[in-house]
Amino acid sequence: MFDDEENAMRRRTVMGGLALLPLAGQAVSAVSAAKGAGAPPEALRIASTGFAENGKAELGGIAYRVQQEGWLARELKQRGVRLEWLPVTGDTGATMNEAFASGRIDMAAYGDLPSVILNAGGVRTQVIVPAGRGTDQFLLVPTSSRATSLAELKGKRISVHRGRPWELGLRQLIADQRMSPTDFRLINMDLKPGTAALATGAVDALFMINGYPLEDKGIGRIIWSSKGLPERKMRAELWARRDFTQAHPDIAELVATAWLRAQHWAALDGNREAIIKDGTRNGTPDSVVRRSYDDPGLQWKERWSPLYDDAVYRHYRRVLAFAQEQKLIRQPLTAEELLEPRFVAAGLKKLGLANYWEPAKV
């Protein structure tokens, strides 16, 4: 299990500035109320996970495609609204939570668990576009290790960055094996020190996303992944401040429509190579990107599904239950409070894509 010191460190890392969230949330709401629902904002600020290139932060993922198409920026300009992109590198969860809390951003594309913690802290946001079918998670051991399963790691040290979306993935894997977190010594580390610890043998395993580069470099060996297990992937979505969507539903629908345009474009087989090339912009080898997208149980088109289907609701119920069990949140929340499907429904209808994707069959 995590020891008391590690639990305290996790809480500080995950919460960031969340002690001030209720006050910050009230301040943000007051600003929106003062502007009024009828007056468009001067600027729309969207944050997304990114990477550093030549000393400059660049957007990644679907946000990059929305930016490159330019449709959203043009539509907003016609309404007198300036579009501002904010790429975030490093600990994206804590950074985006603090930005939401201080009112510096209106929307953000990032992971599930930090968003749940933000909402429980008093700053209310909602998913306005689900981002596909999730991201794979991996359990790696040192290349010198003889372990081939989680069971063989009983009593060993497993590194995981607590409070990040993949912590839930490790907990689910442990439960799936009918084991308990007390069967292991879980070490709270960010991915970079966790990788270094795996390489030097300071830990016996590392749970993370994007495990292929470490295997290719000979740093670790993958003994489990969520590949082919749709219910065991982590999720990241496009989140928006609830007071913003209430004050500016037309802008929220416009952004959702832009995201849907990009996800539909990505879902077309003819654009697969372009999407793979996008994945190499941060220095990831082409072979790694291709393996990441290769999943026999998931069609390319469905990988980009924006539907609020049963699988999405089940996922967020699991995240909420986990966060409450771990005392990461004290205020009860429901999946229905976090998920706002009306903007996707309107956007799909507007684009003639209402029947393009099918609900997940799980």
C-alpha cells in the first residue's frame, strides 16, 4: 500500500490549488453572470495536452486538428470572439485544474480523474465531447525481471503516479486478479522518475500509459496492457466550465461541432496516415504510434466515437466510486452531473452524422 507520507504527497500533487476552489468557482461564476447570457465573451480559452518543441509548447491530439482546420477560429471571429489555445505539458491534470479554478480557461481536453477531483472541489465542469474509446495502459517490469504477471509481483514495489487517470487502471487490474492493493508496495512517482526507477531496478514494476517506447529502448518489458479490453482503458475528454456553457450555449455547441468535425475527419480511413503522422510530432517513433493504434478489438472508425453511450456512463461511475473510496473527493457526484450530451447531439445532427457511429457493444 501507499504509506502515509506518500498519501500526503499525492493529495498535495493532485489537489494543487484545490483548497481555494470553492472561492475561485464563485468568482468565475460571478464574472460570467456579470457578462450575461446574451453577451458573447471577448475570448474563448481552450487548453489541451501538448508537448514542447524547440522551446515552444505545441498542441497535440484532436485539438491540433481543430486548430489546423481553422473552422472554429473563423466561426468565432464572425461572432466577435477571439480563440486562444493553451497547450499544457508536464502534469496536465494539476495545471488544468488550477487554470479552471482561477478562471484562466473555459474549456480543456484532459483526463477523467483530475476532472472529477476538480468538480468535487467546487469548480463545476462537464464533458461536452467524449474523446473516443480511451487510451491504453501498461504494466512493465525491468528487462531483467522474470515476472510475467501481476500475481508474480506480490510483495513487490510498483510505481504509479497517484491521482492521474491511470491510477484507477492499476486498481482495476489488481481487483480483476482478485488481489488487494495491500499485496503490493505502491510507490507514488511521476512518469519520469518512475521510468528512471524501473531502469535502475529501484522499483519492480511501473504502471503507465505509452509503454511501447520504454520497451523499444530496452528499459522495460510489457507484461500486461489494456489492449483489447475496452472497459480497462483510461479516458480523456473535452471539458467545459458549467457556468460557461449555461451562459454561452451557442459557443459551447460551436466548439462541440468543431471537435466532431475533427473526430469525423480522423475516423475516415483515408486520413489514417495523417493521424499517425500527427502522433509522431512529439518525437514518438512511427512504429510506436502504429502499435498504439493497432487494436484488433477496435475498429478505426469507432476509436473516434463521441457518443455518450453506456460504456462512457459506466466508466465515470467507476471513476467516481474510486475517487470516493480513496478519499480523493468528499462531495458525492453522479455521472449524469458530469456528462452533458446535448451539444454533441446538436452537432451530430447539424453535420448529418447522427447515425455515423454506433454505441459500444460491451
